[in-house]
Amino acid sequence: MSNYIYTIGREFGSGRKDIGVALAKRLGIKCYDKELLAEAAKQSGFCTEIFENHDEKPTNSFLYSLVMDTYSFGGYSSAPFLDMPLNHKVFLAQFDTIKKIAEKESCVIVGRCADYALADRPNCINVFIHADLDFRSERISKKMNLSLNKARDMVQKNDKQRASYYNYYTSKKWGSSKSYDITLDSSRIGVEGCVDMILAYRDHLKKK
């Protein structure tokens, strides 16, 4: 049977890493968040700092047709790849890495347009985690020792950045229920509640 892959899109401060880790632990599989950057760096030959500096950062322009060709740029030493701007290389290297990881193992992948990279893959459950703005602002304020106003600004800035990145590189809309299989409010049902709902959805699919 094909590997089960769980992709998690998320609003900033919604607890996505806690949910991803809890889901992975419950299933006995790996959770890739920042770990994906290290894997992409290893496979592409770029240093990890390059991926960290360009991680989910929006870009002003992109050769959209290259993405539609499902990352078939002929390898990291081919002329089309070498001639691209750095942020394009980073995206395609991550795109390639996500596909390779999904081929070899069941896992949880947080962010990085993983749902789009795996759009043609069976047994892929795409989840979006959101939460009330006040809940997220208070959470970030405590976690990062910031004033509530600064935390709110950070939350809104990161949401805007993620939306810009996702909307540009995919053909979907960030946060829209139509872009995912399930959307969950972590401020209402908590980390374990989100994990329960994701697994209940998976079990329902298995019965069909």
C-alpha cells in the first residue's frame, strides 16, 4: 500500500508544530518541519542557511511553467536549474525533496506547499490549522516574551508572508477550505483534538 502522507498548512501561532509532532508520535512516523530544509540542502548541495533564509518567503516573480512541469528541470546541474534565481532553486529543491520523502516513507510534512507538491499522490491528507487571532497573539506573546501588540503584528506579518508564498507557487488559495481536505481550529479543540480529527478522517477514508 502507498505511504500515508499528512501535510499541514497553518496560520502562524496556531500550534502547527505541536500538532504535527503529536500526530507523528501517535503514528510512529517522522514529522518534517525545519528538518525538511536540512534534507533539501543535503540532496541539492546547497548549505542549510540558504534554505533557512528563503524559507517560505514570497517572491516577486517565478517561472510558473517550471512548477507545472512537476519539478522536471533535469537535475541540479542542468542549465535551466543553474540559470534560475536563488529563490526559485530553493523552492524547486524543496519540491523535489518532498516528493522523494513521500516515496520512501509515511510522514507528516508541515508547510512548504507540500499539499501542492503531492497533489497527484494517493493517501495524502491535507490539513490546515487555524485559530482565533487573539489566541495566537497571546500564545506568541508568551512563547517569545513579546508585548501583545508586537506579537499580534508578528502573527499578521507571518500570515501575510505565508499566504503570498503559497498563493504564488500553487494554483490554490492559502487558508481556503477548498484548498485542503480538512481545516481545524486549534484554539477550540486543542492539539490532541486536532490529531483525533485527522485520524478519524483517515479512518473514514479507509472504509470507503
